[in-house]
Amino acid sequence: LELQRMSVSREQRGRGLARALCREVLAFARARGFGAVVLSTSMVQVAAQRLYEGQGFRRVGASSPSLLGTILHFQIFHYRCDLGAR
């Protein structure tokens, strides 16, 4: 299962909503027999990286989104959470 574009509005941040959403996605995927959840986030989304790592995701790779991204050393980090391991 791929998690795309999860976001919590600025005024609602810090209330645990992103953690709750992430837990719900993982439970949804487990209940439907998915073996893993994958996602990508940019190198500048440090809070998102901490959130995902805290929920059991591990970084499995990185890529550059474009030639300009390569020149600027901008990376997209790829994460995976294996559901059988939790």
C-alpha cells in the first residue's frame, strides 16, 4: 500500500493527529492483508521523517526528482514499513 500526501493543517499540528492518521493507515493496511506500507518524503520534511521513523518506517532509499534536484543535491527519501514485523 502506498501512502501519498498526508498533511495536517498548521493550526492543528502538535495535537497527535498525524500520528493517529499514520497508525490508522497501518491498521487499515494490516486488516486488508497488505505486507507493507511505502511512502516518500523530501529531505526538508524533517518532522515527517521523524514521524514515520517513530511509527516503524525505515528509510530504504533516496532519489533526486529531476536534473535540477541533482544539481542542488535535493533528495526524496523512500520509506517502508513491513507490517508483519510489528
